[in-house]
Amino acid sequence: MPTVYRKTAKGQAEIATRTHRLPPRLRQALILVDGKRSDDELKRMLPQGEEALRALIDDGFVEPVGVTAVPVAAAAAAPAAASVPAPKPQAPLPAFGDQLKREIVRSLNDLLGPMAEGLALKVERARNPDELRAIVEQAHRVIRDMRGAFQATAFADRFLSSETT
């Protein structure tokens, strides 16, 4: 049965500060660990996936959350994107500011992995709510193209409401 992993506090700190200066392939793997993807999915997404995942576990950047039970018939019939659970509702985000930007960047990294870097930089540079809204709308289109309408709609519902920007 596949095991699901999440970032430890050390792993979250590495994403935020790059304190441990992970090599690019390990940082890419760490970004993709989101508490939803199984080890099988992560291994398929990365070259040298098994070795990268093992290194992150051994160094304390990720930890197991649990084991997923996927019936054989359902696993064969459902595409990989359909097995990703819906995002959990979260408390409303604050108005425009650094905390909102961090939440958007974190969500982009979870959804797009290393492909989120350019959008994340734009989010961090946004100087006002209008600039941020334009970037979030662009991110919505990218997520729709890469992850599907469901994930894109969840992202838009969370970050394009009138209270957040």
C-alpha cells in the first residue's frame, strides 16, 4: 500500500529559508511532498524519485502521514489526478499583505511544484491588490492547464474572493 508523506518542521523551514541548502533535485522533491501524494506518485514524478525520497526521510525533511488503501479496480479506472483529495476548507485569509502572499506561494508550490517558481516570484513582488489579483488570475489559468479544472477552481475560490485582494 502506498504511503503518504508530509514535510516536517525542518522541511517547511527549508522551503521557506533554504537553511540546509538542499541540492536542486532534493529541493524539487521536497516541494512536491504535500501530505496528499503517495510515495508511488512522488517516485513517478521525479527522476531518481526513490533515492530522493529516501534521502529526505533519512535527513528528517519529510515524515509519513499514513497509508492509503486503493482498491485495485478503482486505481485502474481512475486517473491519477482524480485520486487527489479536495482541498480542505480553511479560515479566511487576511487582506493584501505578506501573510496572504505566503499562503498563495505555498498553495502554488503544493499544486505546481518546481513549475511554480516564476509565479511565486511575481506574487512576492506584487505591490498592491490589483497586481496580486492579476497574478492570481494567471496562476489560475496555469493550474487549470496543468492540474485540471477542479484544482484551479479550488485555488480561485480561495484566493480570488473580494476579501483577500
